[in-house]
Amino acid sequence: DIAQDAEEAAKTAAAQSALPVSAGVNGSTCAMYPACVAVGISQGDCCPNQDHVTLGCCDGFPKTAEEVKISPGTECAKFPACAAANMTGACCPTAEGLQLACCSSI
């Protein structure tokens, strides 16, 4: 019976939504997790939310970007074609060791 299956599914969904939400280490409020706030989620519950889903931002602090060290003489600004293309950082070669096409003109 399709009607009976639908009724059974509705009962199961209602029972699951009635389960208590287990809060994370800082509680369930998004604003209590720096990584959630860093991505713009500061309202309501995140850890877990009302659907019993714990968002990835509940795992800790926001990721910080690693500072890329630019070796002297590799700066994009020193190469006219790279500078004209509004490139920044290391170009000739890049931090990964790649020589860009814009490096051919000095």
C-alpha cells in the first residue's frame, strides 16, 4: 500500500525530529564556533542544526592562509608583461617553480 508506506514514513520522520539534539563542545549555537562565524554563519544552531546535521565549521577554528614567501628577483612587478596582466606575488618563477610566459620580457 502506497498510503500505508507514506504514513509509516511520516511517523518515522516525526520520531526522528523529536530526538534531542546533542550539542557540540561549545554548545549548538553557530556564534560559539569561530570557524562558523568566519564564513558568515552566526545565527541559529549549527553544531548540530535542527536537522541533526553538524556543519563542518563546528570542527575548530577557521583555516588560515599560509604566507607565501617570495624570493628576491621573482616578483611579478619586475616583469612588464606580468605587471601589465595585474599579476602579483612571485612569477618568474612562481613559488611552485613554474616559469610563466609573461617572464620573457624584462
